[in-house]
Amino acid sequence: MPMSASDPTTPIPIAVAFGDGIGPSIMEATLRILEAAKVPIAPERIEIGEKVYLSGVTSGMEPSAWDVLRRTRVFLKAPITTPQGGGYKSLNVTTRKTLGLYANVRPCRSFHPFVQSRHPGMDVTIIRENEEDTYAGIEHQQTPEVTQCLKLISRPGSERIARYAFDYAERAGRRRVTCMVKDNIMKITDGLFRQCFEEEAARHPNIESDVMIIDIGTARIADTPGTFDVVVLPNLYGDIVSDVVAQLTGSVGIAGSANIGDDFAMFEAIHGSAPDIAGKGIANPSALIQGSLQMLAHLGLADHANLIQNAWLRTLEDGVVTGDLVNSKGERGSAGTEEFANAVIQRLGDEPVTLARSAFRQGRTMAFETRKAAPRPVKTLGGIDVFLDWDEVGRDPNVLGEKVKALGSDALELRIVTNRGVKVYPDGFPETFCSDHWRCRFVNPEEGEISHSDVLALLQRFETAGFDFIKTEHLYRFDGERGWSLGQGE
């Protein structure tokens, strides 16, 4: 939760990781600026990233580093490198999920004409759910030809990020929150995310809200980002859209990122470790500077954040930019990492002439009221999907369908067989391409309730018949409403 700097003479401890690639150089530049601005923090360095991975710690972070994080509860992190090859999990994802950092916040603003952008008026904040969706990382190879990744969307996770988005909009004086999903296809998962968003929107009549399908939404935000204000998305879409929007500002090298939870917060640049330019002294430290300023506002040090941001804006106005940016004269920047940091330090106390002055606001605890949990619905088991690895010559769905149909019972009757989600039995089309991965859907013919014993008996018949069943999914109804999607063509 946001912290308070009630005693500015007492330095606030924070965990700092210098990272890999360009990480050390941009972190050193950022910390020099914070020190020059007399920011009352006490950085405690921890080791994470490539060296830790290669030492045999597959998480990329030593246990002692976790101890520092849990004590300071605030983390300023430079980019890291995850070694190539299997066995290494993303440290970013691990940190976000382990510390409950459910909200990723990326303000993306144009600084045109001092950083060239096709969208001079854009000022969009992307708020991304940070813990769920396909980033749960639950994947399996089920047949020689087919793999799967589970997309997990929960009501608590969706409610929490929707509440954060509207709270952010109110605190920041924003006018509208847009939700982007793909619920025309993923009606249950993305449908739940949308439902939670609309429920929260109804509690904030002072904030405009709308919902867009992610494909056209992304196209519009790339074409006319100035028409958006705050955008909230599930994890995967949010990851993609936030990078798109950051690039529209002129470069991902000027966008910082905050990862916020109830008890912890992590701040970082949105770009990677760029090992190809490491050690050359040319990296742009701006994204990490911006992440550090979000950290200062979170710590209750908004005055310091505004001091540094105004100096940074003045630096851009004076034409001092690094090589990833194009200035108002259409020239590629030439300032190095150290030179750019020195330029910001020299301008501490100055304010921008053309660009709007910095307006960071103090962070505050989000004292969400406790809401009564909805009563749990009545849950009944109505069927089961049995997935098979079946690769007989010809892969004829009718041959498989007739064999599987014979395994049914009075309690469980074969409804359809699908391949990659498309119905292929009964009455499938010969043009439909079939892999070796099949779903056999059994339901109670009277739409009544079945038992686990019915399921076990069915699977035993599959075993006896020599089928390789690789996965099952129970089909539940909740208060009588179907809790599973229909197959395409069902």
C-alpha cells in the first residue's frame, strides 16, 4: 500500500536491483538523480537475474533477496536477462505473483515535439491485471501434435483490478475508463472480466465507462490514442497493448511501470535488458527514471517526483535526448547515459516552458470498503469432456464417434466429438482438418445431475476399450446455468 513520508529526515528503505545488460548503467544514472534531488530513501541492493539463474537458482532470486523485499515492501528494479533454454521461469512474473502485485500501471504520454510522435496529444494510462490469464503459465503437451495453455480468469482477480482502475481514475482526475476483452469468443473467461468491470462501473457514475473488443480496440488505440484515457485489460492483452501505446509516445525507452499490490510495490522500466548495447554508455535511463518517480509518489514523496520530472521535461525541451529518440529538429539524439543524467541534475529546480508541468499526486491507501460476498451458487455436475490422443489411419471422425458412442450409458450419453473445438461427429464435414487431439462430450440426456461414480465408470470403459484419455473436464451447472462453452457447430 502507498506509504507516507511523514518524517522526511528519516530515509525510507527500498530494495534496488541493478539487473543485467544496460540495467546497471541506467540504475546508476537514476540513483544519481534521486541523490542529487535529496530524495530521502535508503537503497538496499539485492542480486537478481542472469548470474543468479546461472548459479543454479532457477527462480533468479536468492532467498536473502526475498527477505529484503519482504522487509522494505518497495522494489526499484532494472531490467534483467532470463537465460535461454528450459527450466528458467520469468522473474518478473514470479515477483508479481509472489508479492501479490496485481495491478500493472503504465502511464504513456506524448512529449511532442521534443520527442517526435505521430500522436502529440496522447496521455493514456494502461492498467493491466498482473497475476492471472495465460500468465499463470499452466501449459501441457497432450499429444505429439497438440499443446495447451490454460487461461484462468477469476472473479476476485477481475473485481480487484476493476476497482483499482476506477479508483486510479478518480484519484488522477481522469474522465473515462475503457475495458478491452474478447468476450465475443471467450464468453466465459473474458465474459467474467467484462461482467466484473460493468458491475464496478455502476458504482462510479462520475466516471464514464465503455467496453471494446480487443482487436478493434487495439487498432483504434494505435490510430487515435488521444481518444482514450484509462484502459483496463486482462494480463495478456494488457502486456501487448501497453507496449503498443508506449511506442506511440516515441519510444518504449521513456515509459516507466508500476506494479502495485495491497502490501508491496515494484517499479521498473518497461523495456528489456538490451544486452546488445550494454557497456556502450548509450542507453536511455528515462524509463527507469519514470518508474522511480512513480515510486516516489507511492512513497508520499510527490514533491520530489515533481522536482525531478520538471527537470527531465526541461532536459527534453533543451534538445538533450539519447539515441533512441528523435528531437524537435528531426535529429536522432546523441547524448549518452551519463550525459543525459547530468543534464537532468543540472536542471533540478527548473520547470518546462512548453510542456505541462509535472503533476504527481501523493499516493494514498486504497481503503476499499468490504463488500458482502455473493452467496455461492448451487453447483451440479451435468457431464464430462474426455480428451483423447487418437491417431488411427485416416483419422476418420465417424469411426471414432461410433466407437466412443458405444461407451455411453443411461447417465452419460455422447453429445458430440470435436477436434480443435470444431464438431466433427455426428454430421461433421469432411473438409475439417483433424489433428490427433479429440474431445468427446458426454452429458446427461435428461440434463440432470450425474455422480462422480458415473464419471469413473465411463473412464473405466474407455480404459477397457484401449483408448488413451489424456485429460478430462467436468461440466458443471451453477444455479442451473450452463458453466461450459458449446463446441463450434454444437
